[in-house]
Amino acid sequence: MARRTSPPFRADHVGSLLRPPRLLQARDDFAAGDITAADLRAVEDQEIPGAIKMQEDVGLQSATDGEFRRASWHMDFIYALGGISQAPGHIRVKFTNPSGTIEWTPAALHIGSKVRLDRTIFGDDFSFVKSHVSTAVPKLTIPSPNMVHYRGGPAMLDPEVYPDIEPFWADLAAAYADEVQRLAALGCTYLQFDDTSLAYLNDPAQRAEISERGEDAEHLHLRYISQINAAIKDRPAGMAVTTHMCRGNFRSSWVASGGYDFVAEALFSELDVDGFFLEYDDERSGGFEPLRFVPKDKMVVLGLVTTKRPELESRDDLKRRIDQAAKYVPLEQICLSGQCGFSSTVEGNALTYDQQVAKLRLIVDTAHDIWG
């Protein structure tokens, strides 16, 4: 089978990587006021090229900065949107792991003026990666526009700014469309919208929470699909856009469960992206049957290699699972990746750097065995 030359690739990855100890220390020093923002960025500049080289050395065709400059995969971006500020109090999200539960508590959101794009968010970060790749396509990950709404809900809106929610949706889509155009102008040809909301909505418990805050949980996924489509409808022909969906990834813990059945038909048939990164590392993600709705012009990146646990998967087991998925979507439309990033927040998941590298290498080697 021919080697893919455009994203997503047969062996791919979601984006975030474990932060090096030196970088973690620098972030602590900055938080304590012991170093400046410029000092912290200098450490980031020194650590990111090594992460890019690692990705290229294991054989990946795309490379990110590991999200080394972020505290979390999405909140840094959301706080940087014009009109959005951090509010008193916290968002509280309960995560589950085999040992129990933990909470993630970022600052709450407030939208006090019209949502807009004041600057190209992560533009300098992308340009840095682009200037340091040798063989890989530089990839940028940003949160989907849906995450602004899913995290904040209607309560984040100042009623004097948005007495009706429809103008908010329009402004949010316009801000994202502006971001996409600006990134394209910087040479971004691989952009990924990370979106837990479309996976969370498969979980009845999550839909119940949405209903409790007064929203239409049974149809919210349709709004979310249209929001992404509005954001990317004018992307240039040379830009590949994918979306990644998982059920939560914080310190090897998760939020939601449930297969893709609830959103699958609308998601796969209507979302205008080039590929879907799908979490499929354990039974919480359900079966492969929903893949029957994937159109012939879309790629599916199966997240069969877990980033939550250190144990290395069997190459034969991965091949068997891909064979199972190929009963519902053709093998030529399938790629392989990790189930999520290795460090969706700065804390990272419970595995070592070497275990992380081994998993990325396993993805590359397994893809080579299957697709050549």
C-alpha cells in the first residue's frame, strides 16, 4: 500500500508529550516568581527541539512541540481568545482511575465582551516547530470551539453582551475561522481540533449534566459539528484538518464512558474534517460498529495504544484489532495512533519517557507491518 504523503499518516500521534524535568522545574520557578516569562520561554526553546528530534527518530511523519508551552491542552488557548477571561472560582471536573477519583480545577470562564481573535494564538509556537523540523510535517493542535461552550456553559455569558446565545455561536465560529486563516498564512498544513465534548456526549451521565444546566443534550452534538464546520469551511486546499476525541485524559484518569454510537452517524457523515482520531484503547470506547458511517473520503486514526498505562501493547494484538475495525471501514482508510496525548496537562500520565518512546515506536513499527 502506498505511503501516505498527507495527514493523517499511517503512524500518527495525538500531540502532547511528557514534560522534561527541567521544564517542569522552570514552570514551578516561574509560578513562584523566581524566573521571568522570558526565562521560562528560553527553557521551552531549549527543550522542544529534542522532542521534535525524538518524534522524527522513531519514524513519525508529523511532529508537534509536545504542547510544552501549555498548562493544559485547551485552557491556555481558550483564555487567550478575545472577550474571554478567567473568573473567580473554578471549573470542577471529576476524573476516574482504577484507584479512585481525582479533581481537575482550572479557573472558571467569563465572557464579558464579544468573542474575537486579538492575536494568532500559538502562532509563534507553530513557527518555532516549523523552523526546527527536518523530516516531519509540523502539526499544531488546538481545542475545538466546542470546548469553550462545554467548559463554560451558558452561565459564562454576560447577559448584557450576549442576551441571546446565537450571536455567541456566530462570533466564536468567526474567531476560529480567523485563527485557521492566520495559521495557514504561517504555513500550517496539519491542524488538529481536539474535542472531548463529542466523545463525552456518548455518555448518558454527561448528557444528564448538560440537561441539568438547561440545554438540549440530545441535539448538542449537531450544534458542535456545525461549529467546527463553520470554523474550517474556508481553509486552504493544502491544509489537512483532523479532530481528536477522547473521554478525558488527566494523570492517567478519565471522565466519560460509552461507545461512539450516539454521535456516530452525524459525526462521521457531516463533520467536514480529513480524519478522525478516535480513542479505542479499552472497553470504555465501545466497539468498532459505528465506523460503518465513515465516508469513503475520510481517514480513521485508531487510538489503540494507550497513553494512560506504561505496559507495552502486543503488536499482534494491535493487528488483530485493526482487522476487526476493517470489517466496518476499509483498511486503506485506517491509521494507527495513541489513544490520546501523553500529557494533556502539564502533570502528565503515569509512565516514563522511555515507555512513551517505546509506544510511539510500536505505533510506527506496527503501521509499517500492516501498510508497508
